[in-house]
Amino acid sequence: MRRMCVITVSAGILLWVGWAAAAAAEHPKQLVLAITPSNIPTELFKAGEVFAAELGKRVGIPIKVYMPTDYLGVVEALRNRTADMAFVHPAGYVFSNREAKAQIVAVDVWHGKTNFTARFYVRKDSGLRTLEDLRGKTIAFVDPGSTSGYVYPMVMLIKKGLVTNRDPKTFFRDAMFAGTHEAALLALLNGSVDAVASFDLAPQQYLKEKAKVDRITYVAETEPIPEAGMCVREGLDPALVKKITASLMAFNAPEYRPVLRDFYGIDGFAPARDSDYDPVREAIDLLGWRPK
């Protein structure tokens, strides 16, 4: 009889544990997608809403868009669970993984690749030809959380021994954050700064006019950086995460190209692994930077 009671109690505990695990795996009636504000906010938000509406149709759950004022606002949204998923840039994913235990589910395909580089841009008529030539000049970075607009360029400067104490002002006369890649490039063109840090195809993407693009060149380029992508927060139902991932892969179909073109200008998505971002982790650790 005692053995029967133990078995009955044990079975009850197992059933309760199973119920608790199922309850812990959340399946919300609405999802919130946080997007990194790396482009003109109004245009990006509008494109994000179109993308979210199409993704919501495939997932079967309405998706609301949230856009914070800076890159690290995305990390905070995942951490406090005001966002369920996020379009994150590489450094943003590493911070989201560390701070909010988010997991990458898809990586962007952009111009047929899943990686890119960062460059130090200058005006062609500036007479600046090498990275060393930027000593004592002014620079516009993009955002402290931008991989190509701050993290990788700073790591290059550190590795080359051009900055000390991880302070850009030990090499540049002055350094600022422009907020977006476009704003940084425009600051360079109008002469507000001598150099900017941005990604390899930023002039073509944001300046568009050939005459403006032709006024810019670059003096240094970083190692390849894994592309941005989509991550989900901790605690979502694994079945829902699987459906979100499959739905993102469905966006590789031709009919979604206009939606993706307006939303960050990407071609599509590819499967992603957390380990793909280990080089970004190493860069962030070398920079010694942590979100506040």
C-alpha cells in the first residue's frame, strides 16, 4: 500500500512538473517585435510594420512593432520582456544573449552574403590616405551598440595600438556619435567631421546619389562581421519559436522581396547559430564594453 501511495504521489508530481513546464513556455496572443533604429526612424518603423504584418500572417499571431530610441533599447526590451523578438545587429545580439538570454533564430542575407565589414570613410579631397593619417582628426561613430559603426572600428584601433585606455579621443581630436549611419555619412559630406565609421556598403545604401558616393573613399577595413538577424527572448514556447523561424525562412520567396528591401534592405534570411557570433563576443570583450 505504501509503495502504491509513493507511486501515486510521484506520478502526481510528474504531472504537476509537466504542467508547470508547459505553462512556463509562453505562447502569447500578440507578439512584440523590437527593431534596431539604424535608419531614418519614421521610414524604418513604417517598413517594420509592413514586415510584422506579413510575418504575423505566417505565424498566426498578430505582431506589434516597437522601436526604441537607441540600439541598446532593444536589449532592454528583451530583458524586461516588453519585446518577444527583435531584429538585432551583431553586437546587439551578443548583448541580448548575455543580458536577456535571447537566442538567434535567423541571420540576414544581404547582397548574397551573411557577413560584411566596417570601414573608416573620409572625403576623397581630404588628402587622408591611411588610418594613421586620422590622428588628431575628428570622427563620427554611429552608436555605442553599433557593430560596424563603433565596436569593430574601435577594436581595429586598439589592436593597432592607436588608442589607449579604449578611449577614441587618445587618437582623434574629437569623437561623436551620429545616431544613424546616414547621419554619420552626411556629417562627413558636409564637413562636420573628417572621418566616419560605418559598414562597407553604407554610402551606396544611404547616400544613393552617385555624385555623393563618389566623394567618399575609405582608408581602412575591418575583418568580416557576421550579419544582423532575428532573435527571440527566453521563455517562448519552443513550438512557437520553431514556427517563427520557419516563417522567416518563407520570406526568401520572391513575393516578399519588396517588403525586405524596404525593411533594412535585406535579401532574405538563413539559419543561424549562436556560435556564429563568437568573433563579435571576442571583439566586445577586447573593447571591454558593457551595456549600462
